[in-house]
Amino acid sequence: MEKPKFVYATYIRTTPKKLWQALTDPAFTRQWWFGTYFKTDWKPGSPWELIYPDGTITDTGEILEATPPRRLVLKWRNEFRPELKAEGYSRCTIEIEKTRGSAKLTVIHAMEGKGTKFIAAVSDGWPKILSNIKSLLETGEPLAKQKL
Amino acid sequence: MQNTEFVYATFIRTTPEKLWAALTSGDSSVKYWMGFRIELEQKVGGTIHIYPPKGSTHTCGDHEGKVLECEPNRKLVYTWNQNDQPDVAAKRSGPSRVTYEITPMGEQVRFRLIHENLLPDDMEKNPNTHRGINNGWPAVISSLKSLLETGEAIAFPSNGGK
């Protein structure tokens, strides 16, 4: 049985460098991720935390690979919801490619165990988040400042 | 077994009416759908064609299909018929089915695409091409979102390469 996995690709009229910055620089990330941002130094082996506007740590993990502006691999676990935390760690791969006329962003989020609730949750969340990044980079405004 | 499916959701700053118009108009689709022109009779039992660009090397045909459900600005369901290679044609017992679901959410709209009743052969393992249901839809829908939000679609090479 294949492990549960979420795969999503989107094309954004921007450069890989700007897209990398949007994903990793808190000043940008807060603009499209409803005030949330990654707290980390982005070095392989370093820990990371995803921090809500009110300071709550919602997700944590480790930076496994970081090759700006092309590839990021994170070990990822939700801390906020007990049933998701219980499923353990997932592996999130973010790839950025330059294509003619745009940058292609691919997110692959896969469980290490068999749990499916976490993947169901991120399958719902990623399209909203990535739609927001695309709108911000293409129009200067995210779709929503508040969580939908 | 034709139980492979592909689901893709995106959120667009537009209205249900503008999204529906872009999805059902050939003058719009040639901009975001890599030059393909949609012609659609907006009624149950109506026909839909998705014509490849003139002079293209596509062998997929005009996708002639039937409209199964049509609720303007909310939902469209149609059958998807492409010219299969003989080995795939032998496995296919019927056309696949495409659903467009449009949900208003304040100043934005959620667009959900469901493509079901597919064969595993319809999916493409190589991510560096627009061939395959799983590669084609994200490119087309990304370009549609750009068109509706910025007035300009994303131009892709029309023959599946980079």
C-alpha cells in the first residue's frame, strides 16, 4: 500500500529567486500565510517552527535539504492538533523550477507512517496557501489576510 | 480498472460569473489552455469540443464529449474523449469524466477540478512535460488564474515541452 501523499504543482509568473524569498523570508511569508511564518536559519540539520500570529507553534521539524532557490526538503510534524501530531513525521519537498514565462512550484508532502488525517489536512491547506502566494507575487496582494 | 482520479483546487480573485465565462468560452480558452479552443453547448446532453490549435502536432483529437450536468456559474460535468494510442484504447471501457465546481467565498472563488474514471496510463510520471492529466491541468488552471487576476495568461510551449 503506497504511503499517503499530496502532490501539487502551480505555475507563477515570477522568478525562482522571488518565489524562494516569499517562502523563506518572514517579512514576505506573513503577507500570504495569514500572518504565519517559519522560524529557522534554513541550514540543513537545523530545526524549524511554524509560528502563528499569536505566537502559537503550530508545526515543527528539521531542515533536511536547502538549495536556494531550487529545493527545500523539510521533516514536518503538526504540534497543534493531537490526532495529527500522533501520526508522526511527514516529509515535505518543495521544488522550484524556471520554466518559460513562469516559475513552477511543486509541493510533495508524504507521510513516513500510514496516517492519513495529516495528509487530508494539508491537502486542504496547501491549495489555499499556494493560491495566496501566486496572487501576492502576480498582483501585489494576497487573496486573503485572514485564514479562510 | 478505470478508477484513477485527479483532483485540483485553486482559489481565484474573481466572480463565479467571470470564472464560468472563461471556462466555457473558446475566445478565453485559447489564451489559457495552450491554444485549445472550447466549444460547448450549455445544456445537459449538449456537445463539448476542445479543439487543438491549428497546425499543432497534437494527436489527441477534439475531445468530443457530452455535457452531463450544467449549472451556470456553479457546476459543469462533461465526458472527456481523446484519441488513444491503440494499446490504451484497448484498455478503456468508456470516456473519463471532468467536473468543474465553482464555490463563491467572499471576494474570491474556489475552483475545484475533478477528473475521474481514468486509467493509470492517463497519468504521466515525468514531471517535465505538460502531457498527462496530472501535468496538463495544473498548467492550464494556473494560466486561467493568472488571466482572471492579471489580464494575462501564462504562455506555455504548446507541444508539451519546456
